[in-house]
Amino acid sequence: MSKITAAITAVGAYVPDHVLTNEMLETMVDTNDEWITSRTGIKERRILKDAEKGTSFLGIKAAEDLIRKKNLDPKEIDLVIFATATPDIFVAATAAYAASEIGAVNAFSYDLQAACSSFLYGMSTAASYIESGRYKKVLVIGADKMSSIIDYKDRTTCIIFGDGGGAALFEPNEEGLGVQDEYLRSDGVGREFLRIAAGGSLMPTTAETVANGQHYVRQDGKTVFKYAVSKMAEAGTEILKRNALTADNVDWLVAHQANERIIDATANRMGLDESKVLKNIKYYGNTTSATLPLLLNDFEKQFNKGDNLVFAAFGGGFAWGSIYMKWAYNS
Ligand code: UT7
């Protein structure tokens, strides 16, 4: 009997309509289009303006897009993993609400939080369930309403992040396509350099934490940048080596979109030609858990069955890694 592998069989995505351009940011903080473009590659990002809607809205829309494209009966979904760093609320998982809203009434569901690596880790989790033979349809949603945790007076973060959602369906494959290998790592040293200080059990929200702006995400950009390049490249290179992949037989690098310079440096260290490096950061900025599925959705038509995709991500925690996948369908 051939080994069961876990393949992506459909993708979907959603970004809100409102566009926040570099020019608009120039009126909000001391920055300029030239600085943002040359340091990050970002020109605009999407913002969910409706204060009544949380991250679930983005994820539900993305899942509904997938369901429509695939003509999928949501009752067949076994598990919904909602990868996010910005859950709607604490305690009750955003996944449970999203699963009910999309009609996945026979599924169980939970949230997965690994900051910007949430979707990558979710891919690993989904693949493990499928490979074990226990479940047949696992939906991984990656979505973040980053605007809900950004201080729009802080020019070192507000220029980077945006809102968005994406989704991918994982199913068993008997042709050997889908997830081939993974290299995932974490290091708690990163907690100092990228975090929201207040609102958790360590520092519950008080009037004082709010006055201090400690409910917003803060980062030491330079340190995060250095770790991101070195760890993403290390993970990607290890994946190439372990699977005897050369730069020539990698078809696509699907890298977390945090900063164009991080993506380029990672590709460079892996020896990959720029024509293989997928990018949409210019239009969305860093959407955290949504960057990887947004790339899959935007470039889906360019993928061919059997293409070698190498995923790489790095984020808060620190948490990072790389996954090697053989694409399973032509669209
Ligand atoms: O997914 C994981 C999440 N985060 C990341 O991956 C982010 C990783 N880090 C980065 O992308 C970059 O470090 C940033 C984009 C955040 C910053 O770029 P940088 O090239 O590392 O700039 P820097 O922090 O070294 O700052 C250079 C200068 C500073 O001025 P001085 O001290 O040289 O006078 C900053 O104050 O640029 C200044 N600066 C800005 N100027 C205009 C910082 N932010 C801005 C801004 N506009 N928005």
C-alpha cells in the first residue's frame, strides 16, 4: 500500500477593500513613501475598517472563497485549524465560530498561535492528521486583523502590517504529492524582541497598561530582521539538503512576507533565482498568518502539478521553519 501524503487540494483568500497607502501613512506618522518602499518593499496594505468585525470575518470570507471554488460541501470538513495571532476574543476559539459560520457542522476546530509562523505550523499539523489516516479533510485558515493591535502613532510597526485571510484544504494523496518534509524550530529568546506586553496572564490589562500603549505590538525591528534572515535561510537550506533539492529543481519559494529585503536575502542565501520567489508584499504588507495562503491564492494559476514548493516563515516567539511540498493540481 502506498504511503498517504497530505496535499493541498484547494485555496481561497480574502482581503478587505480599504487600502492604506504609504502616502496616507505620511499624514499619520513621520515617514515617507521612499523610506517605506526602499526598506520594506511595501506600497499599500488592506485594513478591515468595520469596528464590529474581528479576524474571524477575514478567515470566514477566505474559507467561503475556497468552498465556492472547490464546490466543497462544508459538512465533509473534519477539522478546522484557525491560525492567528489576533483571535476575535480570548478563551473561546475563533476556529469554533468560523467553523460554524461556514457550515462545517461535522468538524472539530481549534486555534493555533505561532505568530507569523502560525500558518506554516498549521500546515504541519494538518499534514500529520492526514498522514495518520485519522481525518480526510482538514481546512487550515490563516487570518489576522493586525490593525487591531497596531499603534498608528508608532512608525516602526504601522508601516509594515496589514489585514487579510487565506485558507487551504488538505486531503490525502496516493501519488506521493503534497507535504514531503519539514524543518520547524522555535527559540523563546525572541519573546523580548517582538510581542504585546499586556493583556495576557503575565500582565493583565489595566488602565495603566492601556495608557502606556502596552496592548499594542512592539518590536526591535533590527534584531527581528537579523534572526529572520538567518533562520529562514538556515531552515530552507536544510530542507534543500535533506531532500537532495538543488536550486534548479525548486520551482517556487513561498516565503513569509514580512519585508522584501528579508525575502530576497533568504532566497539569495538559498541560491534561488529571483524568478522563483513569490511576492505580493507590495500590496498587502505583512498580514502575519495570512501571508502564505495569500501567496498560494494569488499565484495558484502559475503552479503545475508536481511543482516543488519550498515554504519558509519566521515570526514572534521566535518561531520559524521550512516545509517542502509537491503541488498536487493544475487549476
Ligand atoms: O514577521 C516578523 C515580524 N517583523 C519583521 O519581520 C520585521 C523585521 N524588521 C524590519 O523589517 C526592519 O527592521 C524595519 C522595516 C522594521 C526597519 O527597517 P531598518 O532598515 O531595520 O531600519 P532601522 O530600524 O535601522 O531604522 C533606520 C532609521 C532610524 O533612524 P536613525 O536612528 O538612523 O536616525 C529610524 O528611526 O530609520 C528610522 N525609521 C524610519 N524613518 C522613516 C524607522 N522607521 C521609520 C519610518 N519612516 N517608518
